[in-house]
Amino acid sequence: MRAEIRLYLRSEEDAEVVLSSIDPDNTPLPDGLLIKTQREERELVFLVDCDRGMSSFMATIEDLMSAVDVSVRMAETVTNKTR
């Protein structure tokens, strides 16, 4: 199973903060699971490739999006405090 998820953030800075905060969570991965992340300006792209079954695939996406949610909230809090 494979998924591509694209998220558009408010700024390039927010995208960089989110990416750098979740990237260490992506290693090491179990066999049969691949997650690639990249930033294109203010857009984050996540590629998830999973050969471990539907439940593992869905759990991986849920974990990834939970980490992104926490990181986005953190980035927004930091941005709002510096304005």
C-alpha cells in the first residue's frame, strides 16, 4: 500500500519547523515500511509505502499525522509569540 500526503502550511518557516521536528521520528523503521518526507517551499510531502498489511499502514499514517499535528501547533505557538 502506498500513500502520498501533501500539507500546505502558512509559511516556509512553519514547514521547516514541522519537518525538522518529525523527521527524527521516521528512523529506524521496521522492514516493509518506508516513509519519505520532503519540503517544497511551504508544502510538506509525505510518501508512505507499507508492505505490512492494512492495519500497520493505517496506524503508520495515524501516527505520522499525530506527530504533524503536534508540530504544527508548536510552530504556530512559536510564530504567534514572536509577532
